[in-house]
Amino acid sequence: MEIKNLSKTFFSDKGMDTVIDEVSFDVKDGEFLVILGPGRCGKTVLLNLIAGLLEKTTGKVLLKGQELDGPNKDLSMVFQKLALMSFKTVMENVELGLKFSGVEKRERRKLAQHYIDLVGLNGFENSYPKQLSGGMKQRVGIARAYAVKPEILIMDEPFGQLDAQTRYSMQNEILRIWQEEKRTVIFVTNNIEEACYLADRIILLSEYPATVKEIYEIDMKRPRDRVDEEFLSLRTEISDNTDLGI
Ligand SMILES: Nc1ncnc2c1ncn2[C@@H]1O[C@H](COP(=O)(O)OP(=O)(O)O)[C@@H](O)[C@H]1O
Ligand SMILES: [Mg+2]
């Protein structure tokens, strides 16, 4: 995928507000790409532009050489705030995207069950969201996004609301799922350590309005050790290059 000179300016009574300013980068097949940037810098707007949920002011998004315009079934989103249906079960929530794309019931069930098993929610098919912990709800969101078999999964700060311990375990889970499913992931975070732990490459964004500040290739072997020298020096290097704090 190629993101070329993407910009977004909002127009209102108060004037113009440029949130994304000429952002360009590519996304390699199968990679775990992390977009790292401070709060309010424009990360969610950028993802919405990529996913075709928001109109671009300038620029292009190309997938396999074809320009994307509007929502596309090759892209699937895991949201920051959970978008689960409270009156539907885990199974029904995971089936939702499949239902929209017209997959028939038996096939739908089979696919949904596969992804429920993959995210470790076997046995919770008939539970409702309110009966689940924060980490489990995120697993439902991840299963739902994977179930439609998109080319690229886009995840917007999916672990931002989780406590530290659950967040660490979900980071390991998302890597395991990525390695099993072999699909491209674009993962957004404002957390430097999370970015260093997960990424094949990090696109570091500036403060608002978002521009690409730096691109880091991360070739540390996995699983990574958050306290070894290589990890800490990368973390420090990125930290010194941002206003993100630690
Ligand atoms: N629909 C909109 N209209 C006007 N301004 C918006 C709109 N959506 C987002 N913004 C502005 O864009 C900026 C970046 O927002 P966002 O992408 O949500 O940041 P992040 O996800 O990095 O925390 C914010 O200042 C926000 O007010
Ligand atoms: Mg956001």
C-alpha cells in the first residue's frame, strides 16, 4: 500500500484547520507497521483517511497500484473505543461484518468460530459484552476485524483503555495472531514502548498537524525484551526525537 501526500484540512466558521499535512509512507506486504504520535496529533484522522471513512483534502491511497476511494473491504478497522453491540453475543458481534458482506449463515458461523478460537475466546460465544473484561472485549473487536479476511488490519490505539498488565498480554496476543494469520497490520499508538515492542517499522509523526518526522526500521528479534540494552536504546532514541515524554 502507498500513502501519497495525504492532507486533511477541516473548514468551519472559524476558518481552516489543517490536521494532516502531506503525509507519505508505504506499507509493506505482511508487515507490522506502527504509527506512533502524540495525543491529538491527528492519528485517528489519518486512519480514517486511509480507510476511506473521511474525505481527503489532497493525496492518494493506493492498494496494489489501485487508488482507493471510499470504504473498502480489503481494509478492516479495530477501534479505540469499543464498537461492540451490547445486545448481541460474542458470536453475533464477530459475525456482524460477515453478515454485512452477505456471507451465508453456516459459513459465517464457521469463520466466526475460527476467529473466536484464534483470539482465545472459546467458551464465551454466548456471552454478552458487559460480561467480559476489557481485554476480552478487545479480543472480540480483533476477531471481528480478522473474520472478514481483509488485506490490511487497521488498529487505532486498541489497548489504550487497558490496565498495564492486560496491555502487555494483549501485545503478545496480537503478535501471535499476526504471526498465525500473516496479514498486514497498521497499528496506531501514542506509547513508545508499545511501538518498540510490536513494530517491524515505526512511522513517527510530529505533533499536530501531523507530518512524518522519522521512519525507523526495527530488526530486533522477537520476542523482544523490554529491558535489554538494544530495546532501551531504541526507546531512548525515539523519545529524544519527540515530545512524547518517556
Ligand atoms: N471532524 C472534525 N472536524 C474538525 N476537526 C476535527 C475533526 N476530527 C478531528 N478533528 C481535529 O483533529 C485533531 C486530531 O484529532 P485526532 O486524529 O482524533 O487525534 P489523535 O487520534 O492523534 O489523538 C484534533 O485537534 C481534532 O479536534
Ligand atoms: Mg485517536
